[in-house]
Amino acid sequence: MNDFRDQKEDLEQMTTNRPSAFHVAVLVLLAAPAAHAASDCQAIFDAYAAQAKVPAMQKTVTTPGMTDAVQLIVTQDAMFSRVGPNDAWTKNVIDDAMRKVMAKGAPTPETVNQCRIVGPQAAEGMAGTAYEFAPSQASGNVPGEMITVLIDDETGLPVSEKALKAGTVATIVYDGVSVPVQ
């Protein structure tokens, strides 16, 4: 008889300590934003990983307080840069050391600590999805900075970036990019 009573007490203890359907539902709802944010981050990571593999891109960056935009043309083996249309292009070879420096600035699970989807946006006839993320300070951004990136829905590549605190805006082009004549 004691065995039956012990089993009954064990069963009662297990059922009273088991979370109710309500508790499970609350836990699922609380976990949902984190899961959603992780998937938002993955879209950003994928876009920048794809960008690193393109043959060439041109990035034009405007910054408040600077009269001329910074222009960058990046290929797999060189980066050309200039400030303003009258400046001469400077060429930097992209070697393994430079690739490591560039990788530190790219959004990765190590350099991004929060992400969220902003929603559908269009730019110059292109349909895209905007995301916002907080880069780490180690990637050279001001504390508390938030970056909004627009990712082309068709190609999966980032086509614009805006640093909300710094006010820096970048537009990125992949088609028709040519290397400057030196």
C-alpha cells in the first residue's frame, strides 16, 4: 500500500510542478521576439556575406559636415577610394591582412548585438526590405549607433546603409562598376 501512496504523491508532485498550458503559452510569446530578431539578423549576415563575394561594387558615402562624398570601388583584389569627384583615386591592394580588417567591419554574429526588421521599402525602382541593427563599437561605430540597411529582395545584396546617430548615408551599386584608370 505504501508503494501506491508513494507513486500517487510522486504523480501529484509532478503535475503540480508541471507548467500549465498558460505558462507554456507565455513562455512561447516571450521567446518569439528573440527568435524573430535572430532571423532578422541572419538576413543581414547573409546579405553582407554575399556582398563579400561580388566581383565589384561601388559605394558612395555622404557624411554631415563633409562637402564631398567618399567614393569607394571595391574588387576582390583592390579597393580604390577618393573624396569628391576631383580627387585622384587611391588604390589599396586587398591582401589577407586587409581582408581581416574589412571582415571586422562587416555585420556578423560577433559584431552585431541586436537586429529588427523595419519592413518593405523601395529605392530607385528596386523593391527591398529594410533592417535595423546595432553594430558593436569594435567595428568602428559610435556607442549606441543603429544602422538601417536596405537589402534588395531580388539579389539579396545591401543597396543602402544609414547610420542613424552619425547621419552617414551610403549607396551601393553592383552593376556597371569599372575600375578607375590609374
